[in-house]
Amino acid sequence: MGNSIITGVAGRRNRAKVMKISGETFKVKTPVFGTDVIKDYPGHVLLESEKVKRFGIRAKPLEPEEELKPKKIYFLVELPKLPEEKVPRRTRSAVNTSAKDRLECLMLSRKSGSDMSIGRRQDPAAGPTQVKLRLPRAQLEKLAKDSKDETELAERIVQLCSAQNL
């Protein structure tokens, strides 16, 4: 009778306890590897209770090939899924242009946007400035007839444009 009690106690000492998040526990007979325990729980890992006490949420999970030790408590935890990284979309135009051409186009578009301001006086040495306006043909012809030369025509168009913008 004494032998059966000793073997019963010795059998209990060779077990490791595994606790789920729900609080449910089960015992596994050692020696057993982590893969044998988590094979029924995909996406789960085992954490040693002592490491959880010491490191908290930063505790490293047991390796699957690591052996569970008898008389220890392990937590069976499901790892949270990491959010997927969003890959930025790249748009490509049908026109194959070099980087130098695109940079030049960008510089020109910025320059033309800054040159559109009518109220500013510009350096005459900088060259002519182009401004796109939509005027009825009849109005443009009238302005051309009333003007002496191109400079006066340009001044009248600028005055007309500034009057419309106000």
C-alpha cells in the first residue's frame, strides 16, 4: 500500500500545469515539448509563469521545441494579430518620362503658378510673362482697335482682368 501512495505522488510531481486565458487549467505529463501542447491550439504560444511575473507582457514565449519542466505553471495565450502594413499605391502614367523631365515639368508648373499674380511688378530683365485669359473675341478686337500698340493693349487687358477679379 505504501508503494502505491509513493508512485501516485511521484506521478503527480512529473506534471506541468497549463492555464488558458479563460482560467481553465489542464496538466500535462512531462517530459513534453511545447509543440505537443500547442498543436491543438493554432495561433497560441506558451509563456512561463515566472517570466510573466518578471517581464509582464514583454515575456518571451517558449520555443516550440523547448521542453516543459515539471512542477511549473505555463500560460497558453493567443498572440494578437499584427495589423497588415498598407502598401502605398503607385500610379504610373502611360508616358515614359525620365526623372529629369518630371523635375523640370514640376519646376515649370510651380514657376507658372507664381507668375500668375497680376498685382506684382516683375523684373523686366526676367523676360515675358504668359497669362491665359478667356475673353470674348469681340471684346478683344475692341481693345486691340482702341490701343495704340501692344504695350497699351497689354495694360488694358491687365486692367480688365484686375477689375473682374475684384
